[in-house]
Amino acid sequence: MPNASVVAIVPHDTIGAMSTQAHFRFVHLTDTHIMAGGSWKSRAGDFEFDTEASLRRVVEAVRALDPAPAFAVVGGDLASPDILDRARVLTPAEYEPSYRLLAETLAGLPCPVRLLIGNHDNRVAFNRVFRADAPAPDASHYYSFEHQGVPFRRARLAGARSARRRSRRPAAPVAPGRSATPS
């Protein structure tokens, strides 16, 4: 299910400098799981979810924002036609219609869009639709950009999958005098 939020960005290490220099809003959408040709059916089979209709509603909500956001970051999982048929591995060509539908739907946003891929995404199909100039068909999608002097970075972290698995385990106790959150 797509999620949307409007966020004012103020990096923690430059709060004083940024408080008078960079004032903007951006929209973050995530887990659109858009799929051409069907609705998502839960494994229990007790409901269906139309990811295209949901994303179109989110786009309309973003279009209604005043002022419009400076840009949108759309995080993976962008397309998930693999959910329509979990019994087999889909080819890049079978992913492409979902990415084309995503591109068509996001074209309705009133701002530039930055895309991040996730574990359901297919890099070859993503690159065919969104990055015709990719250095290789299955090239990774890493980038950075700045907006009003504020840097934004995206990189796939090594071991991210294993970190997610570890996060399901009970948290280890925090040693006395140590912070539970990284600084």
C-alpha cells in the first residue's frame, strides 16, 4: 500500500545553518508495489488490493498540496508483478508493463520524481523503462542529488537483507552508559 508523507528537511548536523537557508517540502512515497494486470491478493485470500488505484489516489492528494512539494522520492518496492504469480520467477519483460504504468501514474505529480528500487524490483526492467542510459542492463541504481544546498544520498547498504532478518530478533540489552540509538 503506498504511503505518503510531507516532510520539512533539516539535517541534524546543520540545524543552525539550515534554519534560515533551506525551507522546502518534499513528498516521500514508498512501497507502491504497482502491478499491471491485476490486484494484489493476500496470501490468506481474504481481500484484494488495487495498487494502481491506490497510487492514483495518492498522486491526486499530492497534486492538491499547496504549495506543491519541491520533489518526490518514491522508494522501493516500486513494482511487484511477481506477487500476482508467486509460483514462478518473472522475466524483465514481464515486469516492464508495471514500470510503464508506474511512469504514467507518477507523471501526474506536480514535481520532479526520484526513484529508489527495492527487493521486489527488477533492475533490468527498471533500467529499460527509467534508465535507458544505464551502463549495463542490470546496473545498480545509486545516486545523489542536492536541493537548495541540502545533500540527499541513496546507496544500497551491504548486508541490508541480513540486517532486516536480525531486526526480527529481540534487541540486545544496552550496556550501562551507552545510548540505544546510534549517534
